[in-house]
Amino acid sequence: MITCQEVSDWLLDYLSGELSENDRRAVDHHLGSCPACVSFVHSYRMTISLSRRLAAQPTPPELIERIQVRFTQAGHLGRM
């Protein structure tokens, strides 16, 4: 029997059909006895569905610049 954490870790692969048959059966079995995970899977599916309905927006150049600065800073901090 798999744990709730494993269901969470495998969820994207589960929903996209990329799990092995054995792993998929294990997730299905777990979902048959865990209402909390069923709820989590349902809300994850709803999030995916709703996000696909959003119109794509261009990323503001200022945000790109701020992200690049943060990555650069993190890289320098990691080498110290």
C-alpha cells in the first residue's frame, strides 16, 4: 500500500497517464480508501482545468529582469 505522500509525488504522472500499470493500480487502490487524497486529486484536476481556460499573457519585462537578478544572486551565494 502506498502513502498519501507517494500519491502526491506521483499525481502529475498519474493524471497524465505516465505511471506504470502497477503504480497506477497502487494509486487507484489508495484512492479507494483515502477520502483526503480523493479530494486532493479532485482539486488538482480542477486547478488544471481552470488554468487551461486562462488566456496566455506575456510576461512583463520587469518581472523577467527581477527573476534573472535573483537567479544570478543565488548562483553567487551558492559558491561562497
